[in-house]
Amino acid sequence: MNIEVYDTTLRDGTQAENFNLSVDDKIKVSRKLDELGIDFIEGGWPGSNPLAVEYFEKMKTVELKHAKLTAFGSTRHFQNPPEKDPNLQALLAARTPAITIFGKSWDVHVFDALRIELEDNLQIIEDSLAYLRPRVEHLIYDAEHFFDGFKNNREYCLATLGRAVAGGAETITLCDTNGGTLPHEIQPIVEEVKKYLDRLDRPVRLGIHCHNDSECAVANSLLAVQSGVTQIQGTMNGYGERCGNANLTSIIPAIVFKMGLECEVANHIDRLYETSRLINELANLPHNRYQPYVGESAFAHKGGIHVSAVERNPLTYEHIEPEKVGNIRRILISDQAGRSNVLHKAKKYGLKLEASDPVVAAIINELKELENQGYQYEGPRPALNSSCAAPWASSGDFLTWRVSGS
């Protein structure tokens, strides 16, 4: 089963608090996502702001080797025929190979947000897609608030999907827009959707788009794939509105290494770490060191027993090899260190030490005492601070000092 990976960092991701990218930054991210092997790059909502307009205009001269640039927007306004709807016209003006539009699945939104009748909503879904279908290569429909809508009014919610298929959507994406759906709910709902879609005349691809308000976006996305969904939408590093979107830096390694599924990203997955870091740096945001797979601490080992085992066989305390996603293994020096930690660092710095050397025990004892006094040696090496009582300690390089400076 081939999985399509759909990245919406440049649209949904930029709705995160304090996450901002310039036009040039967005172009750099687009190129990097293309190098990674992402299938669809959602660039933004054309016409929504000057930045989006400029981005899509500049992207007309940027050649992507694999990814399909995607413009995002909504179904037409109820008062406008498709050919005169500004939103649909802006989508076409972007001249992207793919267009994604969203529509309302939840009857509560039809009444309270759109303030139209249920049949009117079905009509604008179908004719918006039907208008776009002959004018774009790839057409995707995002069923907004799908899971909430399904639980509230199943028949109507499924009917919205039927009208999207009738309008010509090639992919139907089920969106957990409020992020409140729990993992045990995903499979039975997806199975009901598949049964419904199988009864229609035209086959479509099924996608998933999860938000992380219940800390379940990654799990929900993977369960949806296990249930037959073949397109995953998410963002790099999980950025997105409120608590974020499904984190592609966790999803991609899972589908490649854990589930053994085929996708283009699998051919370039060793670039995942650098892609994650680039986006944070362009957004001027700190990297989450505890993030799975791509965090600095994802393959960091601190306890002496762990380090001893990892030195013999990394599989003892690592679920995958860090190099597979472009990350590295790190051995930390701290008050929890044992002989293996010290010997590893000695080898790294070209220092000849044997496990039986008394200096190893001396290093461990002094290290534990100094950390008890408040010194810390785990982090990256900071600048020397002459105001410290022991300036050598502030360097983070205790081992070098202890062996050569005694």
C-alpha cells in the first residue's frame, strides 16, 4: 500500500502561536520538503493575505522535483455562483497542480457558522468541486469537523462525502478539526466511511487530518492508516493552531520503519532531522529536544547501565538507529554516569583510558560531588565564564580537564 504524505506546515502550521515565516522562508521550506519526498505541499490560502499572494506568484518559477504544490480554500459562498466566487477564482489563479477545498460536515456548523440549510450546504460542496474538477490536475476535499459531525448526525455527515465524490474529488480527507477524537473511535468510524464510499460509483482515496488537542493526533493518524486510509496530512514538528497538528516527523518514521509501508519519503528519510531543524530555525523557534526521532535527546543516554548496554548493542535502549532519520547518538556525562560514559567520552576526545584505570573511578566520584554542588555537564559546551569558582567546570568538558589538568 502506497501512502501519500501531505504537508500543511505552510498553511495550517503557520496558524500556531508565534510561528511565522516570510515568503522567502516559505520557499526554502517548500524546496526542503520536496527534497524530503513529500507528495503534496499545501502552500496557503490564495488571496487571504498579501504574503500568500506573493508566495504563490513566486512559486510559479520554482521547479519542484516531486511534490505537488497545493492551494487551499473553502467551498463557495452560498450567495455566489462558482464562476463568480472570489475564493474559487483565487485558487485557480494560483495555478497549482493541486487544490484542496474544505466544506462543513457537522450540521452544527451549517446552522451556526454558515447559517444556511442542510441541503444548501450539500449543494455548495458538490458544485464547488464540480467547477474546479476540469480546471485542476488533483482535487482534494477536506471534510472539516468530520468526526464531530459523524458522532452528531451520521447520515448527514456521510451525505456530505457523497456530494464531494459526486463533485469530482479524488481524495476525501476526514478531519478531526477540534482534535477531540480518541484512538479507540478512529477505526470503527473509518470502517463505516469505507463501507459508504464503496457503495458509490467512483472510487476515491481516503485521507486523515488530525489536530492534537487531546495529544492523540499521531496515534489517530496511524490507526487511520491501519484502517485503510492512504493519505496522511500533518505538519513538520507538529505546528498548528491551538495544540498543533499531527506531527509528520513522528508519523513518517512510524509508517516507514514500524509499519513497513511504501511512500516516496522513505527514499529520503535520512533528511528528516535536518528538515525539522531548518523549519525551526527559519521560524526562529527553539528545537524541542525531547521530540521523538528528531529531538537532540531522542537518542541521548545518561544512566551508566544504559550506556554500558548501548555500547555493546544499541538495540538494547534504542528502537531504531538514529542515523536512519539523520540524527545521532549522544552519551551524556552526569552524576548518573558510570564507567561506560567516561570511557566513551575519553575515546571521543582521543584519550587513552582503560576501565581498570584508577583515574576513571576518580573522575566518576568527583563528577558526582561537583554535580551535587550544582555543576552540570550534560548540555552542549557553553562559553567559559571567568566568574565561576571553577572556570573549567563551566565548559561542560569535565573529562578533558580531569585527565589532562590534574
